[in-house]
Amino acid sequence: MSGREARDCFVGVAGANVEGINSRGVVAVTGKGREICQADVERVIEAARAIVIPMDREVLHVIPQTFIVDDQKGIRDPLDMIGVRLEAEVHIITGSVTTAQNLVRCVNRAGFKVNGLILQSLAASRAVLTPDEKELGCLLVDLGGGTTDVLMYADGAPYFSASVGAGGSQVTSDLSIILNVPIDAAEKIKRESGSCYLPHVETDESIVVPGVGGRPPQEVSKARVASVIQPRMEEIFRLVRERVEQPGYWRMIKGGVVLTGGGALMPGAADLAYDVFGLPVRTGAPASLGGLVDAYRNPAYSTAVGLVLSGAERMGGVPELESRVKSSAKPADKSKPQADSAFKRFGDWLKEFF
């Protein structure tokens, strides 16, 4: 729609093959006057990422959490500080080498060049989480089709990332089996009439379910549809809670839970999540960035918007919206003569041939 041709892209990775590990690195400060410079910061991050990982895995991200200068903890930016010893705590995200290679090969065969791989839940958090939520400690739950990805922030940095092997497609499969309808029809029922919280469903409302193999359509109550969806969604949320509680991170979540992804659009998802997690829950959608706001301000596009923002940062930073609006106003004025000359050439072409 923008008239621009996309040749390269940033690709999101997710699923059970992605794992997060917390690590720590220590280096001696060697700069003049024991002043910490950028080279020291890079060395300590490199030391922190020097962990033993299997041959079939590769490092996707190394995200600094906090720095420690001579036992002084909680430092975000140690540059220009004086110290003898510099430590860094980092969150390392690793992925399967073969899965990444297959993904890159697929995108290349589709005619695009891959600039980099970005963890999908990290991209989604870039689009939907506020700095306050990251600071307080919050849990991002990205409800996708095949998997549910989880990323936990504390003190402004990621501390835990995981994936649960169940998502929206399992809900669709349950509906298909129990209502005896094809997958396509089950997906349509889920999107148009589904709810995952029974108290919100009117008991007297019903929907028409299409018949299969020449059988006539039948009426099914919305409560029956919800009674199929709710247990599966509840199971997904319980699995998420177990994954975060296992390493002991649940107590660090003070800013609540943010649901995003296509599954977050289902009516009652936030209420059911509140019952399971016992924490404040909200549905997260990308913030307004100009352009077709109605189209992309949707939880289903959180990862896509986050990939664009993360990719733009890697390629030289995301300018503020105000400066973007100002700069976009200038070329409009310059393009007037170009437009006029284009019309003139078109007019000359018409005269020549007609």
C-alpha cells in the first residue's frame, strides 16, 4: 500500500527450540585512571556470553540486565565510572541452529534477504510494554497459534523467557473434535462466537454449526462453545504460571500480566487470566505510531510492529514521532515540482501519440 518494495527483512523466531539463560561475566578495568570505557563494557558482556552451549545451538541475543562496579550493584550504565572490577549480569537467548537455518532458507527462497533473527516475544514487548511495567516487573504472554511465548521483565530488563507448546490452534482443534466440524468452520466459530469465560456468556444465545458430509446444520448454544474453549485456555495459563514459578521468578512480577497475540482477542481472556494468575491483567496492543492506526493497533500485530521497531533500532534508531511528522512534511513540499513535471511529461506523451 505504501508503494515501497521490500527486499530485506527481520525475522521473528519462537517456539520450544528457544531457551533463555541468565549469566554473569567479570573483567578487570584496564582503562586510563581506572575509568570504565565502552571497550570495558563490551569485554564484560563478551565474558558473560562465554557459556558452554551445545553444538546444535546458537546465541540469538545477549541482553544486559545490570552492571556491578566494585560490589556496587544496580548500575544501568557504568560508562565513565571509576572502578577496578566490572561485572555484568546478562540474559542470553539461544536457539536451534538448524531451525534458524531452515527459517532463513525459507525466507530467502521467498525472495527476501534476512537482516537478522529476533525473538518474537522480545519484539512484542518492544511494541506493547511501558517502561514502568518493565521496571516494576511484568509478565508478557504472547498467545500465538502453535505456541504461547512468555517473557518476564524485572528492573527494566528480561530475566526469564520460555515457550509453552500450546496455543490457539489447540483450541480450534478441540472445537473441531467436540462439535464434529471441519477445522475451518471451528476457527470461524472461535473467532466470531467464542468466549473463554463462561460467566460472560448468555445462556440463551445459540449459533448455527454447519453440517458435514451433507448432514443438516445444527444449533449449538454459546455456553457449550465456551465450555470447550475455557478449559484449554485455562490449561495454557496454568502451564505459563508453572514455567515461571519453577525457577522462582513469580514473586518478581509486581506490574501484572500483559496478554498479546491473536489469542488475546478472545472475549474473557483477561478475566480468565486474572483468575489463574491472581495478578492485574491487561490486553496489550501496539502504541500509536502514525499511519494506519486502526489497522495495526491490534494485539495480533504486536510482534510485527515490534519487529519493525527493533529492526529500525538496529539500522540506526527510531526517530520520535514528532520529528518523523516534521520531516515527512518537508518532502511533500519538494515533491510538488516533481509531480508537475511528471504531469507535463505525461501531457507531452499524449500529444505525441494522439
